[in-house]
Amino acid sequence: MKKENSVFEKIYGVVRKIPKGKVLTYGAVAALAGNPRWSRVVGYALHVNPDPSTIPCHRVVNRFGECSASFAFGGENRQRELLENEGIIFEDGRVDLEKYHWL
């Protein structure tokens, strides 16, 4: 469990840095947290996010720029709503990663 906590803390540290109006993909978060193979771990960590007010998990999308169908804090529509409230525009259900991807 301790190792899992340290991995989750690395993931949460990356996600905390994503600025308002920007997104990262699960893969980008994984790479920045230290292991590009942690994409699924990122998804799990965000699903159990202990503090959504300071860990903006809604700013993490899949590699196609799509919201998570299983967004833990209100579903896919809630994630989209949060992103749109930050000025992110969706086209055909996707975020333009060239425009909104952070880094």
C-alpha cells in the first residue's frame, strides 16, 4: 500500500500543476509522474482522488481528447461541463489537444 500511495502522490503532484483551461492526457500524466506505462494507474488514482478541489482530475482526458465515461465526480457530462467552464471548447466531443494540451 505504501508504494501505491507514493505513486498516487506523484500523479496527484502532476495533476495539481495543470493550469485552468489546459488538459493533459493520462499518458502525459504518467510520463511526468515517472513512468509512461502508468496510464491505467493514473486513471485509478484519479478515480479515488481524495481532494478534487485541489487535484483537478477533470483536466485529464484520454489520448483522443475525450472525457472519461466513468468520471468519478459526476460522470462524463460533468467533466465536460467543468472543462467548458474553464474556456475549453469541444469539437465532435473532443478537446483539441494541439490547442489545450499543457506542455
